[in-house]
Amino acid sequence: MSESARPSMVRTLRRRILIVVAVAGIVLAIASVWGVGLITLRTAETQVRVTAQTVTTWPQLQRGGLIIDDAQLRAANVGSTVVALLDADGQLVAASADTAIPFADLEDVAGAVHGDETARAEIAGRSALFTRVDLPPGTVYDDGTATPVSTALVGVGMEAADRLVTALALAALAVLAVVLALAGVVVTLVVSRTTRSLTVLADRVEQSHLTDLAASPAGEFGETESVARAIERLDGRRDATERRLRTFVADASHELRTPLTKIQGWTQLHFQRPDDAETTERAFGSVSEESERMGVLVDRLALLARSEATSPVRERVDLREVCRAAVEDAALLAPDAAVAVITDRPVVIDGDPHAIAQLVRNLVGNALRHAGPHASITIDVREEGETAVLVVADDGVGMAPDLRDRAFERFVSGDRRAGSGLGLAIVEAIAVAHGGVVALESEPGAGTRVTVRLPSAASR
């Protein structure tokens, strides 16, 4: 996806926040309207039951019986109240409502209401809540003709309550629209202000202005500050890598320049004296010697490059056996050297057997070359918890402090004639590639001690 096609963080955050606000507003509006509707319904139920209980007090003792006269019924025809009197068969006898309301509809409603229940019905376009109540036994309705009645159907109009709920719903929608509009403006301002640190951070990274990247406003918030500091650390590692690469190239060029210069000089001398057999022999001998030196240097550089990569080979390697093989090799190369292995049991690690063997050979070879002719060398292999420890120590001449502090750098050597200065750099690269560390201790005249710590096979 192209950069222009990617969604904007500001628009995305604004849209998501507005969706949350809208959903919350809709839920709140629905809850409010539902709550008001429920309250009005409960109020209407209370009102219709109170009215029904009032109707039960209408019968008055007259002429030896309980009578509801026509005047009482007509007096009830106020507002939205409906009162209907029914006989024992459920037939409508009289009603306080306008005669425009069909009696049959009232009879149907009366038939649908049982006991103390309430029911809502639409009568002649009017919405009302009805309940049914029993009248005292022997009650008659007197409109000129005494008609026995047993129950009363009482209804309270719901139009006002419905209008209130509708008005509330419309008001909620209007308020929600206003809130969304205001929220859109506020969210845009807040999100834009909040994401400004990311915008500034991106601009500074784009322009490679990485100094004090975590300062405000790029580091105004904890998250952006963490990103800024991570970029600063990454830039620092990149600079360090570039410096090491430049140093490596410069050192490699320096190391190769000397043999190349010698080869060039002897070649020119040979062409200047083609008939001088002695000069030709010395020239070809020097060219061969310097070519071999260059070959060794290139091989070690290639080994160093491979060692710095994570080893793809993981096999069980017994450090004790590797060290014993290194001692046997040392006995062939330096018969007079005193090299011994101190270990009482196998120490197994997971790693590249060739790389581990190279590590041990480099440590032993360094000790043989630099410790001195009468030094003794000991190799100690042991386990400390889940760590395999390899220690190569000698009691030789030791190292000067300035050389000791730079011992693992490339092309650092106390004696150029004795080596290329890549041995310990290769050791460190192999140790790091296997998840380990290497340390060196040395004092002039007190010998040198190199300790390599690698994860044991048990730790994996």
C-alpha cells in the first residue's frame, strides 16, 4: 500500500472516537426514552387504579338500594378519563365517554382485562390504559331505568404521556446531533494535538535530525518518547556499526597494503633485472611469502565474518574433547610448550563443532605465541549451573594495560610478526554467536587469563 493510500491516524482516531461517542449517546438516549416511557406507564397505571377505586365509591344507598345515577357518570367525562359500567354478562350498560366511541370496542377491551390487570388499547383513535374493578353487589345504574351493573371499566388517556416520550426522543436526537458535532470539533483538536508529537517525530526522522529526538514535542508522551529513544539507540548502533566498518576497512587495507607493496616492489625489481638469477629467486620467494600471508589474512577475515553470524549448526559438542584435541595439536606445533587440560568430566554444549574448535585453537595459539618461551598453559573446563566455562590461562609475560583494553578489537596485536591481530576478535565473535561472553584478565609479568562462558546443553 502506498504512503498516500494509508489511512490518516487523526481521521481514524476521530472516526473511532466519534463512533464510540455516537454509540454511547444512542444507548443513553434509548435508555432515557425507555426510562421516561416506563415512568409514565407506571404513573398511568397508578392513576387508573386510583380512579377505579374511586368508582367503587360511587354507589349511594338510595330508595333501599345502591344506585349510580346518570349525573355521576356524566361528571366523570372529564379530560381523558373513560368510565364504563357493565352488567354481569359483560354487556356495556353506560359509559362516560363520548358517544363517538363504539360500545362494542369498550366491551372488547373489558373482555381483554382480567382481575387487577391493566391493558392498553386504541379506542376511536384515542390511546388509553384500562383496568377493570368490581362494584359492590346489588349496584344499579339509574338513568331513568334501573339497570343492574356488576363491574366498571376505567381508562386513562395516554396521549399526553406519548407526546412527552416523543418530544423527549426528538430532543435526545437533537442533543445527540449537537453533541456529535461538538465532539467532532473537540476530538479533532485533541487528537491533532496529541498526534502532533508523532508528526514531529516522523518529520525529524525523515530529515535525519536525530539529536535529542526524545525532547518535546516528540517526547511529550511516554509512548512517543519510547519510540524516539528506540530510534536514538538504533541510530547510535548504526553509527557504531559504520565506525566499526570504516575502521575494519581501514585496518584491512592497511594490513593488505604492506604485502601488496612488497609484491609490487619485488615484481618491478625482477623486471628491471630479468637476467639476475639471485634477484629473481629472492623476488619469487618474497612474492610467495607475502601471497601466503595475504591468503591467511583473507581466510581469517572470512572466518571472522562467518563467526559474527548466528551459527546455523547446532550439535552436541564436548568441550573437554575439543580441548584435548587442541592440546594434541599444540604438542605437534610446539613440542617444548607445557599445555595441560584440567577437567574431571565432560562439559557438553550445543553449537557448531568447527567454530568451537576454532575458538579453542585461537586461545591456545595466542597463548603459545605471546606468553613467552618458558610459560605454561592450562585449560580448565567446568560447569557452573547452566553455564559451561572455558578458561585458558598462562603464566607468561602478560599484556600492557592499553593493549589489554583493546585485545578483542580487530588487528590489535602486541607483535605484528606473531599474528594478524584477529585471533581474539574471532574468539569473541564465535562466543557471541553461541549466546556466550568472553572476558580477559592480564597484568604485565603475571600472565593472561581468558574466560569464555557459553550456555550448556542442559540450559537448552
